[in-house]
Amino acid sequence: MARGNRKQKSKSIRYFFLNEKIHKTLRVSRAKDELVAWCYPEKRRVMYNYSQVVKYMGHAYSLKDASAALNKHKITLEDYIIEGKIKQPAKIYPIGNPESDWSMYMLTESDILNIHEFILEDGYSKTTPTRSELLALLKHNMILYTKTDGGFVPVWKAE
């Protein structure tokens, strides 16, 4: 009975930020405690201790993930970046061809919070989540709501 349930696959780290630089995981050896990654700003392979990466890494979010959390369309966020309304986030590119036309933006948690602050200050949306709701979405915490006469109100569990 327990045979199928005991072995759970560990979550793989694909893109992450370390020392404010975007990295892509190339190879992981938990037994040797090493992680080989591609550092996009330096354009070279680097090797880190796996345990240190897990401890100090920052999550990398794509524009698709950020747009879902902010209730905005991906194109709208791209327009904010192109127009210079928000600072340009880190870009990833094909490792084999750095001069390629294809690239994708990857955001840190602080980048998403800055975009959220910009949206609230300029009044671009009424459906934007609150800061605490956004942080809960980014950290995969549970958001509980209670129904009142005026609608649904978030209720937070004390930590």
C-alpha cells in the first residue's frame, strides 16, 4: 500500500536568482552537493553548493506568472517595461546562441512588488490584489475569505 506514496519527486529548480543574477540549472547532484548553472549576466557556467543555493536563492517568475498574480495581461506588463514606466527586469536567452532575437523577462519578488506599487499609485486597475494577498500568492500561502454583506473579505491566519 505504501509503496507508491513514499517516494515523492523533489521539486526541481529551473531558474533562480542568486546574488541578484539570473541562473538556469544545468545539472544537479544532491549526493555531491553541487549544482551547475548558467549565469546569464556573466555568460558562463558556474558551480555552487546545492544546499547553499536552496538556502539563499530567490525565485524567478516569468511575465506569465507575474501577470496572473497581478491580474494584468502579459502584454500590458511588457508595455510598461518598453515604455520605461518600470525598470527592465533580467532577460534570459538561448544558451547556445546568446545573440538570438528570442529572449524572455524573468522577475524577482521585489520586481513584482515594484510593479504592483506602480499599478496602485497610477490607478491603472481596480482588480489588483492587495500587497498582503500578492505576497501570499507569491509564497503559495493559503488565502481564506469570509463572506460579509459587502462581498468577500480576506482573513489572515496568525503566523
